[in-house]
Amino acid sequence: QVQFVESGGGLVQPGGSLRLSCVASGTRFSSAVMGWYRQAPGKQRELVARLNSDGSTSYADSVKGRFTISRGNARNMVYLQMSSLKPEDTAVYLCNTGSSMTFPSGPWGQGTQVTVSS
């Protein structure tokens, strides 16, 4: 069964940086689409960053130029480097995977909380 464990969140001041990590078990990232979502209180879950199997990436307009998604050397890890963080980036961040046709397809993990505040 597929499971995701996200980590690396925390409290950071505006303008700061964080690096999120996601470890997957029961699936192979190497041949699939990987992505990071976030969900803020009272808001719908939104796709923040996506890494396709051919290495191409896409980002939500709100994070372009500030966030970078990458695949770990281990085939079951994906990262999200976040910089120039803003209060509106505050949310629970979750990872997921799937094929190009089914993404996201795995069950949702607990996520990791990112809070941007002074």
C-alpha cells in the first residue's frame, strides 16, 4: 500500500526558506509524476509544484521563481525547496504521485505544516 511521509515544515519569518521532504513507500517515484500540494484553513487543496517523468516541471503562479521541486537520489523521495516565503504560503503541504493520467492517485498523508509569520 502506498504511503507518504512529509517532513521539514515549521515556523519561519517572511522572506525565509524551508526545504520539505517526502518519502514514499509502496510505490516507485522514478517512473511517475510527483507533486506537492498545499491546503490552507478554509481553502481548497491546490497543486503547488509538479515534476513529470521527463523532468519537466510546472508551478502555481503564486510560487513561480520561489519554489523548486526536485527528485531525490533515492527513487522514493521528492523535495520542495521554498524561498522568499510569504504569510500566504502558510498551509499544510502534502506530496503525491501518479501516472500522467491519474495524478494524484495515492492516499493523502498527514502533510507537514508550514507557518510563515513574524
